[in-house]
Amino acid sequence: MEYNFISKTILIVEDEEVSRFFFEKALKKTQANLFFVNDGIEAVNMINENTEIDVVLMDIRLPRMNGFEATSKIKEINPEMPIIIQTAYEMSSAKEEAIQCGCNEFITKPIKLQTLLALLQKHLKY
């Protein structure tokens, strides 16, 4: 299935180079605008400064401010912002905490491309 997110902007909050490379390659064909930041503080600042972001892909383990705290702060700024938390840690406690801080979806690494694309399509309102 072809996914076309040409007029959409995705903020990817990820400090690991390999994961950033995966997202860049995986989402290139969708034609979405991609913004990358390294930590939760940068993510919150980006949301404050950019009204064009349509969805956030948030890692949990980040330097300076973790993904849970960043998600909570982003939801304070924009309660309607869809946030998909992605992590290598499939603990039920992590999923519960993600939901409590306001995330819309929770996916684990390694991420299946079709799952990622389907979640993005759902939250990008196509």
C-alpha cells in the first residue's frame, strides 16, 4: 500500500543514530516533512515554535528529558497533538506510564514498517 503524507509534518524525537536512519529511510517515500530532535527538551521547544507539526514519534529513553516527561509537557501545550511513543523496552509498566502521560499509541522496536505507516495514517487523518 502506498502512503502519501505530502502535506504533513512529523517530529521524530530520537537520539540513536540507527533509529533516526530507519525513520528517515522508512518515511522518505511518504513525502512527509520530517523534523528530527535529540531529546525531550528540544521536542517541547519544537512544539512551542512550530504550529505545522502534525504528529510526534517519541522515544522514551532520551538525554536531558525523557519521552514520558516530554509527552506530558507537549500535551499541556497542545492536548490534541498525536504522540506515538516508540521504545525498545516492552514492559507493561512503560506502556502504562506512556498512557498516563498522554500518548496516543505505543509501539516497540524493532518497529514493523507497516505498523508504523498505519499508525501515522490513522493520526494524520487521511
